Amino acid sequence: MKVHEYQARELLVDAGVPVPASHVVDTVEAAVDAATNIGGKIVVKAQVFAGGRGKAGFVKLCDTPDQVREAATFMLANRMVSVQTGAEGIEVKKLLVASAVDIESEYYVAVVLDRAKKCPVVMVSTEGGVEIEVVAKEKPDAIVKRWLHPHLGLMSFQLAQLVAALGFTDKAQAKAASKVIRGLVDVFYKYDCALAEINPLIRTPDGDVLAIDAKMNFDDNATFRHKRLQEMFDPREENQMELAAKEHDLSYIALDGNIGCLVNGAGLAMATMDIIKLHGGEPANFLDVGGSVTAEAATEAFRIILSDDKVKGILVNIFGGIAKCDLIAEALIAAAAQIGFKVPVVVRLEGTNVDRARELLEAAKIPQITTATDLADAANKVCAKVA
Amino acid sequence: MSILVDKDTKVICQGITGKAGAFHTAGCLEYGTKMVGGVSPGKGGTRSEHDLPVFNTCHDAVKATGADVSMIFVPAPFAADAAMEAADAGCSVVVLITEGIPTLDMVRARDFVEEKGTLLIGPNCPGIITPGGCKVGIMPGYIHKPKNGSGHAVGIISRSGTLTYEAVWQCTTRDIAQTTCVGIGGDPVKGLNFIELLERFQKDEDTDAIIMIGEIGGTDEEQAAAYIERHVTKPVVAFIAGQTAPPGKRMGHAGAIISGGEGTAASKVAALKEAGVSVADSPAALGETVAAALKSR
């Protein structure tokens, strides 16, 4: 789960990390009021999940309240289109109006899970303000890492090393930087983050250390124990079909192709996408119905796939383990009756109760359905049908 | 031979009175696994629906039954603790089936379990099966083929459940047996990984070749490739799922995500090929690829 920048800032502020004065607003008037209230130079930032805000004109530096009015009017009236949003763009509902402080130095600070080391890692760099992937590629030595002990977390000596790596020598500034790193690590643990990043952390000419932009990603498996994150969840930022699928315990991801997939198991679902591509087709989605799927949820899965107009054919690939083939066959028959298939459906079933499933499908005589003997046969048939 | 579990392994189930725990305990019993009891806090002293003794704690269960493997179906919020309890009670292998465990819980639990010298399988996995001997998990038993006589047998290591069944089925229908199949799970932080299992299959006399099934996310496959190059002399066949997966999207499994340019299928395939592994382009080609590898041996 992701949250907006202003929400990540709230969590940081609560953990004792200083940020420039700011207000979150949802109208032009409130934006102007906030700017007047803060005073001085102002930055107006659209609050959306997608990146590429700066280039799209949705982060604006303003010298006067009139410029703030202009920026806010533009951002709230237009959809933001960036490389990450697709052509349809995304509606902006909230703006962050913040003091645009002078910057002397920029830094990068983040906590992320290191899968290979099986523990969180703190990463700092004096190359702040740019994408860390670029730094990692071009100047790997510019990133200093300290791994967090599974039970003890960040130790004081590690913190001192990280602060030193950022080049803070002034005592007060070093203390301020320590507080920022400690605060970020605390947030990471407190809210089960997958990523907690401040980029950039800055030093002003006056020696203030402030977090300018923050990005956080949370472990979806842990949101059940964080009421505050549940309240921050913004369903409007999610793909609506993916949300609808989640309500039925289906794991669905929309893609660009024209062959819909219905599969049990995440690995097999990915492999099914891969084999479609290998046979010259393009998958329209990832869909894992899971092991303990019900007939209703399976029928809903067909409804979701068929609601995508791009879909010109469907491949059903089930290897029944816990999931039973006959249940999927019943869902196919129910979907044919309730929704109706306007496109060809190729069905490959194997595993638990497969014989009964084949009998059911045979008896139902649904003209759009073709059966396949194995995975390669299924991919061939569905690709031939949509070609 | 087999690795990790065999026909004499005594197994308990944590969460035996829950729906999934009860259902799969029945499945394991039916397959012939020596299920000897279960754990369900507050229900100690009763009998399960399979007429197995139920205990309040893992320690009680291990003490009374002599079990050395625990299969865990405890709900996600409590599952990491259950794994630590099993390790503390002295289980040598813990199979954690539960899906959806918070990652930071697993960071701590994995470390604790390892410290105890216990081998952890999972979480978010189908379990382990030694065909014809012992099933500790949720896989359909009948698709597997036990090793008997002089025919070839493979060991399977996989991050995916149903894709493993696919691989098993392609072997079984080609008359290739399996020594042991291990689902290591789809989570980012897990117990045994490819390397630890490659090592065991390399040592196992009955295993003629190894199938490893990876997927996008992390660098486990790249590390496995480096290990194979140095230490594995048996043929290894691989498939990497998610070649068409878009970056930044979590593909069902918590661990299946390409982030920051890391974890792509292309990188994994290249590393494995470099290490001399036969990588199947298609998930439908696993059986024929392993058959070819065994023939040339």
C-alpha cells in the first residue's frame, strides 16, 4: 500500500523529523490562504501517487500569492499526465502548499528491506535529489549502507557512521541528522514499511536539516494491524478492477494485451502470461483465483475479465490442487449463463476432480468453449483464435 | 532416498482444529504421512476429527509424540510466532504454509528459527513431499511418482505452488520420478532457499537431476546460479515465471515484484544460462527439457 506525500510527512513529523512549514488544501482559495500564512517563497505540489510530477507541471515554485493561485487553479482543474499515469491521466484532489526553503546541500536517506540479507537496510547518500537507482548504477560508492539486526534494529554506532557518511561535522547539524535517520527507522518499524524514503533531505544555508520529500510503501500483509494506515488508504488511487477483484479474494492485474487469463496460483498465472506471449499473443491480465476459490468468486473472475473491452479471447488454466476443477467448470457454465461469452474461451484443466469437470463441460455444450489437452496446446489454440 | 522428510518422519500440525489445518491433515494422513498429533491452544487434551491427540502447546506435543516436523496452518497474524514456538520445542523441520505473514515478523522469526538450528520451509508455500513416503503440505499427492527401481528421479525446488504441480505432472507423465519436491514459497523473506536445497539434492544419491522454478523479484536465482556453477554437478533445469510481468507490480506473491530494475526474469535467465543450467523458455517444456538433460547424462 502507498500513501500520499503529505501523509508520509505526517508520519515523519510524528516521529520527530522536521519538515518545512506546509498545509494540505483542496481548493484554490485555501491554497492562497496557506501560502499567505506561510509567507515567502512557496512550492505547490499535486498529491498523486504517480511520479513525473515536476515534468508534468504539477510541482510549481511560486514567488507570489498570485502565482500560487495560478498553479493551484491549473493543478485542480487539469488531469495530470505523466509517463507513469498513461494517456488518460489522473485527477488531482489535494495539494501540498509548502515553504520553499533555500537549499545548500541535498541528501538521500532510506530504509528498505534487503531480501538477500533478510533484514532491513538503511541507505544514505550525499547524492540527494536524484533517483537513487541512477546513483546506484553510476556511483555505487556514493551509497553507504548499514544493515539492521533482526531483533535489535538500528544501533547507535551505526547511526553515528551513517551521519558521518553524510558529511555532517557541525555538532548541532549532526544531531539533527541523527534525529532524522532515527525517526525514519522508527516509522519503518512502527508501520511495517516496505520502503521509507526521504529524498531529498536538505541543509539550508542557516544549517537547518529538513525533509523535503518523502515516499513510503507499506507491507500489504501488515496493514491489518495499523488503523492509521487503513484510514489513509485512498481507493481512488487504485485500479478499480483490481480493487473489485480483491473484494472477492482474487489477485488481478490489468495488462495491455487481448487474451484474458484465469489461473490458479500466482506462479502458474505468470507462466500462463509468459506462454501466451511465447505463442505470439499478448496477455490482457494477470489473474490468480487462489486455492480456496468459491464458485461465486470464480464467476466474478469471469465478469472482471469480460468487462475489459480489449479481451478477444480467454485462456482458463487450472491445475487443481486445493482448487477443484469441477468448481471451475461450474463457474464457467454459470458465467456463460449469467454473463454470456462473446469471445472464444480455451479451457485447460488438470488435477483434482478433472474427470468430473470434463463431464460437466461436455454436457453443457457451450459453443464458445474449446478444451485443450495441455498448456502448450491451450496457448496455441487461444492465440490462433484471437489472431 | 529423499531430503528433509521420509516415511518415518513424525509430523504434527499447528492449527489442526482450524478448517485448513484439519482438511490438510486429513490429506496428509491419506497419503500415508505419520501424522501424530496437533496443536490448538485451549483445546489440549481433546482429540481432533482425525482422532489425533491435540495439545495446547508445541512443547507438549513434541514431548508426548516425539514429532520432529511441524506443519503450520496458523492464521497470518500469529503464524511467525507459531514457527518460533515449533523451533523452540525442538522440531528439526518447520513447514510454514500460511500466506500473508507480515514481512517484519518473518525477519525476526526466521532469525530465531535459524538460531535454534531448525530448518524452515516457507512461508506462503505448498510444503514438501517425498512421493510415496511423506507429504507435509497441501499439494495433490496423486500427481507425483515415487522413485522405485532404476528409473530416473528429479528433485524439485520452487517458489510457486501450482507451477510446481505443472512441473511434477510433466515429469510423471514422462515416467520420471521425483525424490522430493520442496515449495520454498512466494514471500520475500523465507526459510530454506534454492542454495540450501541444491546442496541437499546434489548430495542425495537418488536424485539424478534438479528442477528449479523461480520467478521475478529479488536475486535468489542469481545467487543460486553462482552456487550451481561452483558446486552442482548434476543437471539443473530451470524455468523463471514472470517474463511478461510489468515492473513495479506485485504479481500475486508478496515477493514477486520487479523494483528498482532488480528482479527481472531476463537477469535470472541470463545468470542461470551462464551457469550452465538448461532454462526452459516455456513452462510447457519443463518435462522434455529435464528428459533431455537426463538422457545426455
